[in-house]
Amino acid sequence: MNTLFQDIAPAVSQWMVPALILLIILAGFIKKVPMYESFVTGAREGFDVAVRIIPYLVAILFVVKVFMGSGVFGDLKIALGWVMTKGGLERYTPSLDLIPLALTIPLTGGGAMGVLADTLTRHGPDSFVGLSASIMMGSTETTFYVLTVYFGAVGIKKIRHTLPACLLANAAGLISAVILGWVLFGRLCPGP
């Protein structure tokens, strides 16, 4: 049974997207939708949206590059490590290696993937830090990027309560990821 699934799965996954496209075309044909004209109209609107959000994307990418190039991550890690050591929490200092990822995720997905790759290279994918970083990547969202793209696309300039709500949800995801990492993989962490 398992071998049959392994034989069929690649063919099914290879044909899934083309089959979905054909299904959409068939549904449009049945409903007598002018498919080509609708496609061209959608493509034109997509291009207009892309042009409208370029200033927002340039702004967020500039902020990300300045933030990552400033050395804030290292300074923050040193300061928090000192506080944790003075507080008798030196066993939990490996969690500090997750700070660059935690601060990058809300800004940019691509940057966060770069930080994750660096973290996995330095600590290994099966280490406490590597496994916790993987949980962190799956439990949070690129808040500023999403707000920039979506609100910029529709021209909203006042985001009101959206940013605090998104950052609160991100903080909950980050904290949950670290706690889950300690519960599941804390034994992998060297301790005194």
C-alpha cells in the first residue's frame, strides 16, 4: 500500500496544478465567461496594483536593510544574556540565538529565511536552536510586509488597530514557539 502511494504521489502532484487550471477554464466555459478577456483584464489590474505598491515595498525593504545592518541583534543578545546570567537563567541563554530570527520575521519573509538558513548552518537543523527556529518560522507572519502590500494595494494609509493586533499575534506565536521548543527539545540544549 505504501509503495503504491509512493509510486502514484509524484504523478498526482505533477498534474494537480494543470488539472486545476483546466477545471477553472471548464467552469468558465460552462458559465459562458469570456475567458481571454477576463484574463487580460485581471493581468492589467494586477500590474496596476504592483505599480501602486512599489513605494511601500521600497520603504519596508529600506527599513529592513538598515535594521539588519546596524548590529542591533548582537547588542541585544549580549545585553539579554548578561541579564539572564545575573538572574540565574543561564540554562535558557541558547534561546537568545533566536532573537535575530524573531526580530526579522515581522519585517520580511525573505530576510527571515536568510536568518533561518544562517541559524541552521551555525547550530544544525537537529539542535534545540534549529528546531525551535523552525517552529518559529511556521508560527508567525511577516506583519509589516503584509500590511505594506495589502494596505498599499488598496490605498489605506491609516492602519489604526491592525498593527498592534498583528504584533500581539506575532509575539504570541514567537513566545509559543520558544516554549514549545523548550518543552519538546530542551533536552538537546547544553546546560550547567
